[in-house]
Amino acid sequence: MSKSVNINIRVDSDLKRKAEAVYAELGMNLSTALNVFLRASVRNNGLPFDLRLNAETIETGRRHAAEQGINGLSRVFDGADALPEEEVD
């Protein structure tokens, strides 16, 4: 068996509480659920679910970009350290 390591992540406390409740109903804790997610990601060679933008999400993104003076829906950053503080969670 490989050596296990700790991962520290920052999550909204309400989101964590709700996720823990969902996983408890499934008979697992948050750590087990995250391991399931990571194993599925490796098995799928990517996220284990489809990521799609719906029309409302796209329009909201365009409005936000226009308000911020951003061309296009996304910006490229050289890692998390380059993100503006309000966007780092």
C-alpha cells in the first residue's frame, strides 16, 4: 500500500457541512468521499463528470466580464499566486 499524505484545502464552512451530511447519508466521511473523487478522476483521466456551461451561466459570465472590462469569458494566470485575492478560495 502506498504512503498516505495530508491535503489541506480551504472550503466554505456551509458547503463543507452540507457535503458532510450528504456523504454521511451514503455511509462515508468527507475524506473517503474525496478519495473516491480522486480515484474516479485518475480512472477517467479528468473530472469524473461532465462540465458544461448553460446559457444562463454564459450570459452571467459575459455580464461580469463586461463589468470588469475583461475580453472573453476567461483569463489565464500563472498559478494560484497570480490570482487576484478575491478569487482565491
